[in-house]
Amino acid sequence: MKTFWIIDTTVTALEGCDLSDDGSKYKFGRSVVPADTKEEAVSALKNHLEQARIHVEEVTAVVAYDEGDWSDDPHLLSKAYKLAKATNQIRSGAFISEKAREFTEGKSKG
């Protein structure tokens, strides 16, 4: 049985990508990837995103879904997890731009 890995990434949109553009240099994403190992999951996600014209700049975290606390997740992970589990395919939650993330973090601090 495959593990559902939650992979956090910092990405850039390549020409022809469908991600919205607010002028941010980077976007932060969280994806659900069914795979046997972490390494397999990361490789599969990179290939999947490259096909969507999204370049992975950095993988910032890889955690098995069952091992994490996702209660305060801004990436719509619950929906992505349900879809990944139902289809056994890679599903991405929301991508959050650098500017949106800074705004959201600023609001939560003050």
C-alpha cells in the first residue's frame, strides 16, 4: 500500500503556466503524492509540476500524511488529500504567492 506524502515546495511559474501572477518571485505549494518512498514521491512531484510548467526551486518538507498535523493548513490540503486517495494520483492544494503569504502571516501576528 502506498503512502500519501505531503510535499511542501517553493516554485516558480514558467512561461505558459496557469498559476496566477501577482508579481511574486516565488509561490509556495503543498501537494499530496502517493508513492512507496519519499524519494519516489519527490521525483514524481517534480515531473508532474514540470509538465504543468511549474519549476520546483526547493523541496522544503516531506511528511507522510498520517504523521502530520494539518489542522492549520492554508493550502486546501484536506480536499487534495481526498482527491489523491480516491484517484491514487498526485493532487496539489493551493499555491500561495510570496506576497499573499507575507500578507497572511502579517495579519496573524498583529
